[in-house]
Amino acid sequence: MSKNEEMTDKIAMRIIQSMAHNRNNFKNKVGEYIGGALIEFYKAQLATKNGQFKYVSHWMSEVDSLLKRSLFVLMKHPIRGFKNRRKAVEEMINYLKSKDKSYRRGAEHIIKKDFGLTNLKSNIDDTDTHAFWEVVYDVIDNALTDEE
């Protein structure tokens, strides 16, 4: 390797390190993507269960975009100051799970407002929640398979 190539590699590594997420920023991004996907998923589930199909495909495409693209890419993004991505993600997931009732209420409020409903015939249940988290864990596992 020539002196110029060595210098170029060092500069490239410095740039990558400066762009890398620290643990706190990484967890915040994880929360943003998963939390955003959760509310969109709940809206789609509620709308479907209550016979309102107008925006369901849009909301589900948002879920796919947030999880299968944004979260996946985040899991591959350079990090600094910590090594265990899975542990950091798990901490954020536990936090989001502790806020599940507020996500459910938020989705209910949006569906009622968007469709002019006073009551919902059916609500989010634990089966819906379980289905969402299966997708999340699948994305994380796929992204981290070659990392660990």
C-alpha cells in the first residue's frame, strides 16, 4: 500500500468515525423508527378491524419503510463508544413496550378522528402487538446476523 493510499484510508476512517452514532443517539434513532412503525401499525390494525380500509396500505407501507429500510440501515450504521447494539436496542424496545398503552390510545384517537367515529367496534389486542414485535425482531436479527 502506498503512502497516499494509507493517508486516504486514515482520512476515510476518521470521517466514518465522526459520522458514527454514539449509544444515546443510536438508541434514540431506534426508538424513533420502531415507535413510528408501532403507531402506523396500530392505526392500520384498528382501521382494518373497524372496517375502514382507506389508508391501511399507506400505513403498512410506512411500517415496512421504517422497519425494513430505516431500522435495518441503522443497525448497519457505524457506532462508537459501545459494542453491543443488541443490548442497546433491547433497552429501547423494553421502554417502548412499557409505553404500549399510550401507543394504543394514540392510534385509537387518530382512527376515531380520521374516520369520524365516536366508538370503535374492535380494539388493538395482544395478538396484534405480538405480530408487530415479531417483525421488529426479525429485522433486527437479519441485520445483526453477520455483526455478532
